[in-house]
Amino acid sequence: LDLYDIGDQQVTQITRTYALAQERLRAMEAQRDELTAAIADLRAQLDWGAATLAARGVSVKAAE
């Protein structure tokens, strides 16, 4: 982007930078939400696995 010498006291540059930052924030928040869901799913699977092992008399530490 060649926005440095437009002569508008950097308004165009700052406006464009702000818009790009908003887009990046939305993308990062979407990634965070996906990761949060994946972590919750994995925790549930680990809980299930620990319970299943415990029901069979195996401690989680022994399974590691």
C-alpha cells in the first residue's frame, strides 16, 4: 500500500490499517472459538477415557 504521501495527515493509512486490524481480530476470535470447542471436546474424551479405565480398575497414571 502506497499511502504514505497522500497528504491527508495519514487518515487514509490509519483508516486502512484499522480496517485490516478489525478483519484480523475477527479471524483470531474465530480461531479462538474453534480452539475452545476443540479443547472442550478433547477434555470430554479424556474424562470418558479416565472413567472407562477406572471402571476397569486401571488408574490414569498407570495408562500413561
